[in-house]
Amino acid sequence: MNRRHFALAMGALPLSALLSRFWQSQGPAPVRRFLQLNAFATNAETPLDLLTDYLTPNDLFFIRHHWRPEIPDPRTWRLLVDGQVSSPLSLSLADLRRMPRASATCVLQCAGNGRSLHAPPIPGIQWGMGAVGNARWTGVRVRDVLDRAGVRPGSAHLHTFGTDRPPAQVPPFHRSVEIEKVLQDGIVAFEMNGQPLPAAHGGPARLVVPGWTGNHWMKWLARLSVQPEPQKGFYMDVGYRYPKSPGAPGVALRPDEMNPVTEHFVKSNFTRYPAQVAPGATALLRGFAFSGAPDIARVEVSADDGDTWSDATLDPRHDPYAWRLWSLRWTAPEGMSGRVRLLARATDSRGAVQPRTPVWNQSGYFANGWHPAEIEVTAAPLPRPETGTLPGLGEQVPELPDGAGKTQALVSCTPCHSTEILRQQRLNERQWSASLTKMRGWGATIPEGEESTRLIAYLAEHFGPSNDRFRPIVTRAVPRP
């Protein structure tokens, strides 16, 4: 194809396709894969080097389940709408599809994304930075659903319920959202990126709350109840809360000293950069940035630990509460040799600036410190990593190490989740004791007396503060539909 024909062909493409080709043209495509942090319930994050598209493909979108879900049959599924309404509703998927459609392209992020980066360590799923994605969600406006039901005066909160059922006495994952927010831009979504909403992401339908953390986005949505007061329970009164006035790292606060988490904090990440670059050569750096503010105003990169910054170029594609892709061409100085640590930070449309270090909090939410990328400046070629056949999601669960207390750990911990949850923790004896007490209250079979002491000692020995052996299992992506 000559230059003229190439230009004509490019001119026939829509702008979105041209931009997509540009942003995807830098280097070979990496292996499609997940980083599995829990086999059951499924918890898997997307490697950052795959988060280079404006829309995150469904088969690469991170998965966060509290426990093994009960997936509704789309043919018999109903959405109940009750509470302070004039006309309670029972809507099928077909009923929703007959209503006016609405779409929003926005970020979904787990509130605990980046928990593993907090110091001192915090119990829970040790997410890296890939529990996030940007998708186009399509369904019906919450406002249209509630208008049909007729909301009564004095209603301030929308209680949300899914079909997943917790084991034993574990509290159900029930939540509520301020009705003002969902009336503004909330969606009951039944499509994701133009496809029926996958079961792994809450199909047949889920709640979408643009700009707010994923705990508000109820999956496998079954009921909406309009109420004057917020929902009660563990996941409202204790969990998913952030300090009003954060204290020193390691200092836990009472629930009444914290507020519910809502909006995303401003954040940027590197996604693609070369492992090495020759002195004097130029490297293309790529990433994304987002915030609970509707837009990102600026992304900057520093090569001298924050003393000076260079502005990145922002991709023009954007929707309110979506992420912005960015890029920067960085040139390694002549005569340089060794490892260089680059840092990225973002500023949102409200003027909030990404901090150097995230604020420590006892649940590990909102890890949004400057994101580093390390590049080796050298003229010598580096070895390429080898990739083999990857296991499927949930297929490979590591054994626990041998030792006194292993039997108790298997009996007490693995009925509700895989051994990966234990293997990634870095808790001292006091923290393990507190965690087991909580699990006992939720109905787990936790031994008493000498066996309890043996279990705590085993967990602290193998999964204590010095534990740095855990690496997420690399699995295949979810098969495309």
C-alpha cells in the first residue's frame, strides 16, 4: 500500500478507531492473563500492562467476589422495588429492556485496590494496582425506575440487595446509597461494553454509581428499597469506612470516627514502559488517571524523585468519571547507566493532587501514592521472560506449608476461601488473634484453648510481618463469550 492509499484508508476510519490504533501501536501485545489472589471466592486483578485501552475488555476486567455467588437465571430473574414508594415493582430483564436506555462510561475500582502497598501491613486481600477498569455500562436510569414506582417524600437512601449468600453467620453484603447520588447518574446496568453483563461482573444486572467506589455497585442486583435512613449492618456501620481525621500509620479508629467511603481519590498509574532503554534513547511511557471528580486536568512524570516534573499528553477521549489515558516520551540522559525510578502523579478537575504517600487506614482503602516505574538504562540487552501455558482462573490453589497448626488452618479457614488468602498476609500474632476472633463471630470453626494457640503461632510463623513469599498465580483471562 502506498502512502496515498494508506492515508485514504486511515481517513475512512472514525476518530475513535484512529486513536485506538495509535494507543495500541506501541510494542507487541502482552499475554492476556489475570493475577489470581483468591481461587474461591474469585478475586483476580488485571496486570497493569493490559490496562492500555480506553475500554477495558470484559474478559480482562478484574473480578471481586466476597464469596461464591448464587448466579440468577436471566430468564426468571426479577428486580423488586419497594419501601417508601407508591407502587412497588417487580421487573424482569425484558421489562428493563423496554424502558429508555442509558449509558455511562466510567471507572469501576475496588475500594481496597492497592491495599498491599500500605505500611504497616493490613489484613485482607492484598490487591496490587489492577483491581480497576473502565467500561461502558448500559441499562436504565435509576431515576426512571424510581419514577415508575413513585418515591414518597422523606426518602433519602436507596437500600440495595444482591443474590449472593454468605457462608455460616457471615453478615450479608447489604448496602445503601444516598438517593440524591443515584437519582443524579445511577444506572441499573444489564450490558457491559455492548455485551450482556457477564455473570462474573454481576449479571443479569448490577448497580452502577459513577465516580464512587465499587462497594456501592451491587452485583446480581435483586432488590432496591427506598428508605428514609441508611442501611444498617457490618458493611455499612463497620466496613467500608475511612477516617474523618487519619491518625498515624498503624493506629486503628472506631467506626464513629470514620465516614463511609464514597468518591475515588485522584490517582494515576503507569501501564506500559520498557524494561530497559539505551543512554540517549527515548522511551514511550503510558498510563491512565482518574478521580471521583469528573475529569483529570493534568498528569506529570518525574525522574528525580519529585524535584521536577514533565507534563504528559492526555488522550482526548473522555466521559465523566472515566479514566484518561496519557503518554510521555522520556529520553534517558547520555552517559547514564543503571536503574532509574520514574514517578507519576495526577491532578483532577477540582485541583486535588495525587499525594506522594497514601494515607494509612485500617482497611487499606484509597492507596493512591505516586506510582513508580523502574527502567534499566543500559546498552546491553536484557533477557526476555518466558511464558508457558497458564492455568485457568481458580484451577491452581497452593498448599499450605507443613507444621503444627496446619490442620487447624485447613479446618478453620479453607471452607470459606482458598489458601491464597492466608499465604498473602503479613500479620503479627495480635493481628492474627483479632482476625480469628472476628471469623469466630461470623460462624467459622475456630478452635479454642491450646489448639487456638497452635493455630495463631502457625499463622504468625508462616504468614507474619516478614512474609514476602506470596506471588499471585498468573492465570488465563476469562474466556470470551
